[in-house]
Amino acid sequence: MRDQVKNINVAIDGPAGAGKSTVAKLVASELGLRYLDTGAMYRALTHLVIERGIDPHDEETIASLSLTMEFGLDGQSRLTLGGEVLGEEIRTPEVSGLVSLVSSHRSVREAIVHMQQVMAREGGIVMDGRDIGTTVMTDAEVKIFLTADIRERARRRWLEMQEKGYKVDLGEIVSTVEKRDLFDSSRETSPLRPANDALILDTTDLSLTQVVQRILDIVAERRS
């Protein structure tokens, strides 16, 4: 199927903890496509905001900073900044707590979205995020909106943090996910919502393998 889909664009959206990044990465690998974790771009920006002591409410300064960032993908579809592969420094609880605010600024999103659209123009890419199907790749051949029960999403995020050595309370993660859902879905610019032509896929009771296979089947159907 790889030859049939080598130029296809796949958009995978959804709320925090829905499994977007893991699923999108595996789908891209199976199809032989490039993969872009768009959320990592906003996380990288948020990390710099924290590192430089910038007020996360200062839209003008953050937007100017975003325009200086040179993102790319290496041969393994790992996101790079200035040629360096981004690591766990963008996955800390501090970054997670501020990324929604930083990424909510209109001029910031406009700058980052433009970069994402440039990366999508040549085709053959799987992107995951919160506004891929509605804003970044509105003409993507396949649009998926992944979701899951909020406690299941919080549990997944809790396990992820535990594996990385962070001691966090599950109840706190549930509260954080709820707040992020509200913030992301109610922001003025590119709010979190399914595209009109997206297939909504509830992953609560599905294994990772089942979710990936469902999406691969959808891609095959669209191309046939």
C-alpha cells in the first residue's frame, strides 16, 4: 500500500491523552510517510519562554521568538530545532502546564501554523495536533479525531509521567486534563474540535494496535 499512499496527507486531532502522537507515529511508520508532532513545536516554544523568563501572557514577545525558530525533521521524523533533535526537556510538567496558554495567542499560532503548512505542501505526511484537520491541513485526504473517556486519558498521561520518573497524583492529572480540554476547546483561535469531514474514533476500549489498524483501513478505503 506504500506506493499508493506516498503523497497522502493524514490529519490526526484530539484532546490531551487521546494517544495522538503514539498512534500517528505508528501510522506514519506503517505507511512509509513523514511524521510531524505539531504539539512538540508549541512545547519547544513554551520551553524557551520558560527558560528565558518571558511572561507567557506576552503575545508580542512570544510571537517574535517563534519567528526565529528553525524547525525541521530528521531522517527518523524526529523534530529538530536549529538542527538539534528535541528531547525530554519539552515534556516536563512545567511545560505541560503552560503550553496551552502560550499556544493560544493568535499571532503565535499563525506563525507556527504557517511553518506546519510549509512542511505539508510536498505531501506524504502524518500530522497530529488539535487543529490539523480544521486549520493546518484542511485538504488532508484522511482526517481522524481521536478521543477517549477523560479518566482513561488521564490514566494514560499518569502512566507516561510515571515512566519518566515524575511523581504525580492521578487526581491532579484528571483535573489538569479537564482544564486543558476546556481551555483548548474554548480558545478564540483554532479551538479544539473535529473537522466536519473527520472520522471520530473513541479509543477508550481499544488497544493501540486496534486504533492503528482502524486508521490504516480508513486510508486504504480512501485510496481504493
